[in-house]
Amino acid sequence: MQNTGHENDGRKIDESWKDEAAIEKERLSRELDDAETANPGEDIPPPTFLSFISGFAAQVLIQLGEIKNPLTQKTEPDLLAARYAIDTLSILRDKTSGNLSADEERYFDAMLSDIRMRYVRACGAAPDGAGGKNKVD
């Protein structure tokens, strides 16, 4: 008879690890469920398209120096980065055209218009001699 590797050739095979792994998996699953329900007031809302683009808009406001950078607690204008983020949002708006709800379209268009106007004002307020981060041609 040919040995296919499936027969027990007299060696003891310890498969108890499978049971231990299943028990550990179940324990971790319960812990995860407990952690998700432990602080219901601290739940993170589900991601939405509007929350996604709102995050970009908030980043633009930080880069325009209108909001303090949450990491440094300072206003740090970076007009080049703001322009890049606005351009990225503009591309995203073009690429999502026809795929958004009416509410999403209105919000996106109003948000883009607002941050573009803020950018124009920030560029007008930037000192002429500002280099690097503040000078935008």
C-alpha cells in the first residue's frame, strides 16, 4: 500500500492546537464585540462621502491658516499645499460628476466655492516677499 501522507504511521499527531485556536478566536471576537459596545457614546460615525470631503476642506482651512494645526496648535499657512488640496478636490468633483446625490452635489459645489474664495483672499493677504510655503504664482 502506498503512503499518501494521510495515514497514521504510528506517530502521534497533536491536533489540540486547532481547538485552542478556535477558543482563542472566539475569545477575541467576544472582546472585540465588548469593546465596540463598551462606549456607545464614543462611537465613530460611519464614513460617508460628505465626511470624506469635509476632511479635505478642513485640511485646506488649516493650510490657509484659518484653523490652528491640531498637531502644533499654531496657525501655519501653506498656500502651496492648500492649492494642491483644492486642485485635488476639483479633480474629485469632476470625476464624481453624475454619481452624487443632489445633496452631495450641492454640498461639494458650495464647499469648493467657499474654499476657493478663501484661497484667493489668502493669496491677496500673503506678503509679496513671502517665499516657499506662502508664495503662489
